[in-house]
Amino acid sequence: MRILGIDPGSRVTGYGIIDVSGRIAKYVDSGCVRTGAGDLPERLKKIHLGVREIVQHYQPQEMAIEQVFMHKSAGSALKLGQARAAAMCAVFDHDITVYEYAARQIKQALVGKGSADKTQVQHMVKILLKLKGDPQMDASDALAVALCHMHTHQTYLATQALS
């Protein structure tokens, strides 16, 4: 199974792609869709087109995306929500199932504590995917979302097998 992880942002949206076989995750690609300056509608269009291009090229079966959280202000949360929507809409034509995870849940799955900082998450992504160097921070966060989804899905399947 191929999973696309997304760390949404109105200026930088990180993406990470992993292939999962059983309990093994293999790194495929990661990077960022950078929108630059401009008004919000134009930036949202760049996010949508960038994620759509990634989906067309890598053909993931599932997408995992970080949920909106109240960080600095309501305005920031609204922009983040719109960036998430732009990324999510990019996969709908490809019939890709979308899963959402809270930031604390992602950190808990990777580091073992929901209050972990970005460098701790980046370090665990590097170890779990056996990367030689540190991925870009936003790309690392997106890979973390994909890894969280992998672990959550595996736990769900294991729980169903016990039922």
C-alpha cells in the first residue's frame, strides 16, 4: 500500500510518500509545495495543483493529513483549514481514502509522547525510514503523518483479528 502524508500550510505544504508492506515502511519521496507570496486564493490553487501532480505521479491508495489545531489565532486556523481542504480536494478524483490525525496523536505514534517537538519527530522519521540525512522539516512532518497512519491502521487490523 502507498500512503501520502500531508502536513498542510498556506505557505508551505509538506508531503511524504511511503510504501507499506506488512510492518515495513519504505521511503518513496518527500518534499514541499511552496506557494510563495500572493493572495490566499492563488496560494490555495498552488497547493491543490501541487498535490494533484504528486498524486498523479505516485498514485497513492490512501492519504493521511494533519487536523487543524488552534495555534496562534482563529485567522491562522482558518487559513490552515483552507490549505487542508485544497490538498484533500486534489485526491477526490482519484478515489483515495483520506484519514485525519491530530498533531498530538502523530507525535505519540512516532516519539511516544504527544508533546514531542519537531526535531524529535524529525529524528524518529529518519530512524524509522532509515534515511541518511534529515528531511526538510515540513516534509518530515508529512512523513510522520504517513507513518502514524501506518501504525494506526496496523493496530486497527490487529484489534479486528482479536475480535
